[in-house]
Amino acid sequence: TAVSLIYLFLKNNFPELSVKYYIPDRYSEGYGISLAGIDFAKKNSCSLMIALDCGIKAIDEIKYAKEQDIDVIVCDHHTPDDILPDAVAILDPKRKDCNYPYKELSGCGVGFKLLQALSIEKGIALDNLFSFIDLVALSIASDIVPITDENRILCRYGLKKIIENPLPGIRAIMKQLGILGEKIEVSDLVFKIGPRINASGRMTHAKESVKLLIGKISENLIDKADTVNILNTKRKEIDAIIRNEAFEMIKQSADYYTRKSIVLLKNDWYKGVLGIVASRVVEEFYKPTVLLTESEGMLVGSARSVDGFDLYEAIDACRDYLENYGGHKFAAGLSMKKESFKHFYKKFEEYVASKITDTQLEKKLQFDLEISLSEINWQLFRKLNLLRPFGPGNMTPVFVTSALRDTGKSKIVGKHNDHLQLFLTDGKQEIKAIAFGMADKLNLVKHSQIKICYTIESNHYRGESSLQLFIKAIFDDTQNK
């Protein structure tokens, strides 16, 4: 998204410039600025390179670029080291000396701020920049940054743009998904549009997604959307295989119950999906997690954290055993030599065990308010809508309702029979709900009084609108009869 934003803005507003883009191959070049990318810039007579969502630690690479008479601007949002690269400009809200008031911009968001300043400096109407704000919203959702303060504003207007007039590439994906013209939420970006755009980088090369995002109406973008959709399907298949293997390795581990962290290595894992799988592991086992595989003679991988524990500091504490690393509190990437693995394995656990609290290792289900079914109405839903867009830092309000029973119509649904469609009553009113992945709760629902934890959403079908509950948890409430 960041590359597409900068490329489209410069091409539209500075037609006299020769603008090229370069996406490193994550498998042969790794993440961030690469020497091959600098050579590409030199070959194409580029005098300026803008590094997006990377570069804050690329000291040697930027030194090499300078030797090639190429200036570098870094737009990054990852945590920097004490020593910064010798770039002509470094935009990173996490710099210790940065006085910008908001620190949680996405990588694309930092690029957006660069273009905003450039627009003001050059007298370019900001409408030209805002025409690409859907890319910023997509990056905010995909980067899993807090949707607070400036991010919330950027995301809100970006969602509005996606609904009303999305960029052609985004439109092609939405058409393929059957959601063109529908109301779009952050969850649609996170679970539907974003994964398709990210799939090419995970499975083949991210330039395929850039081609889609910068494509014009006249181009056959449906074919490009089909390509990323096929890659996303393949990604999900590989994701499921590695997830199952990781879960089994954890369950078979002799020291799982004594360790405060999870570190797994399997040489044939596909590194493009390790971040996704690491998130799944954290969801299931709720411990700071590092997944590693072998690539180009090195061990590379991704790490994810639990709420409240600073993963970056834990990784940084192991820097003596790492070749490269970067990230933030909740997510990181890293690489090491094979012989360093046992040392990293030990050091990471020692650090986590010394810093993490028992409370941080407890998976929490938090709710905002206990209400009755009679309070669930369109008036409440409209008030909740004023708080949108929801996401990290501004989560969807979660409610609890007690003393409910099945009306007799609740049933298992879904292609794989793993979801529950619920029809519940408190004796006075009835309401419909969906519980994803909770088919095992049917017996409880059928034979007990229950308490539910849920969010409230609208459901539109064949021109009819209704409110529906999205269940987060179901509890036996028989003792409160």
C-alpha cells in the first residue's frame, strides 16, 4: 500500500519525473532495503530512493546507496536503534527525538504524512492526496496498528472512499468478493481485502499486488484480482498445514507447561505465512511466540506477543545471537545463524520468564456492559456506529446478557459444520446470533440456561435489515436460575 500510494501520487502530480518502484523478493533478498534494490535504482539513473515501511535499521545499505550517489528518504514506523542510518531524511514517529504528537502511524501512514508536507510545500491541493486515502485505511487495518487519534480519522475517511469510489484495483477485489457497493468495515479490510493483497508477497512476489493497486480502469484488473485470490487460497492451505504442525509440536513438547514462551523451528516451513501462524499460536496458547524456518542457509521467522508484553524488547535482549531483526511491541521479524538457535532459544525464554507477569499470560475476555435483550435495538446500534471505525485501541463494544435459552431452532451450520446459528430468548423476546467455531457448544445451548458475550452487528438479506449478535463466548448460566 505504501509503495502504491507514493507511486500514484508522484506519477499524478509530477509527470515530468521518472518514477520507478522496487519490491525486494522476501525469499532471496529478505525484508527492507536490499543491495539489489539499490543496484536497480542505479541502473535506472535514480537520484532519490524513498524507503517505505522499512529502512530504519538499514545503516550499511543506505551507506552503499550514498556511495552510488543516491539519496535516501526513510519512511518507517518500526522501533529504531540508537544509531540511525545516514539518510537525507528519516521520518519515523518512534524516533526518540521525534516530536510528532502521534506515534502509532502505519508504514503507509508515514508515507502519507510525507506527501501531505510535500503537497503543502508545492501548493498541491490536498484533494489530490486524499484521492488515495483508501490505501492508507487498508494499511492501518493490515498493519494492526491502533485505530486511535489520527489513525481513526484516516481510517474513517479511507473507509468512506472505499465504499463510495475505491481505486480500480481495490474495486476489482471487492467485485470478486461480492461486496462492491456494500457497507465496508475495518474487519472487511483485515479478513477479506487485506489478505488477498498480502498473499502475493507471502506466496510469490509482492509486485503482483502493487500492479493491481496502481492499475488503471482500462487495464484488465479482474485477471490480476483473480491471481491474488488464487494465491490467497494457496496461502490459506499452507497456513492450515503449518498451524496444525505447530499445534502438535507444542502439545508434544516436554517443557511446554514450564516455559513462558514458545519457540518452534521446522526447516521446511514456508516462511511467508509464519507471521500469520504465529498469531494463531498466540490465540490458542497465549504465550509470546517465535516461529522459525530455514532459508538461504539462515534461520528466519516471525514473532508475535500477548497483550501487554513488549515483544521487541524481548527480541532486542537476544540481539547477540541475531543477524537481523525489527518490529514493534506486538510483532517482529528476525534472522539468525543456525548455530545460534540453541542460544536464542534459551535467552529468549530467560528474558520472557523474568519480565512477563502471570496476569499477562492469562487470556482475558473483557466486556463493556451487561444488558437485556430489550435494550438491543436500532437506536443503540446507531449510537454504537458513532464510535466507528473499530479496531485495536478502539475495539467494538462487547456486551453480556444472562438467563437465555434456546428457542428450539438453534443448529450447527457452515461448510465444515463448525459454526452455530442461535435463536435465543429471555422469555419475552427472541434474537438471532451466530457463533463461529463453536459447534461444540450446541449441547450446552440446547440443554442449559446460558450467558453470552457478544457484539452487535446489522445483517442485510434480500432487502431486509435486522440486528444480529456475533458471539464471542457462551457460558453455562444454570446457577443463576
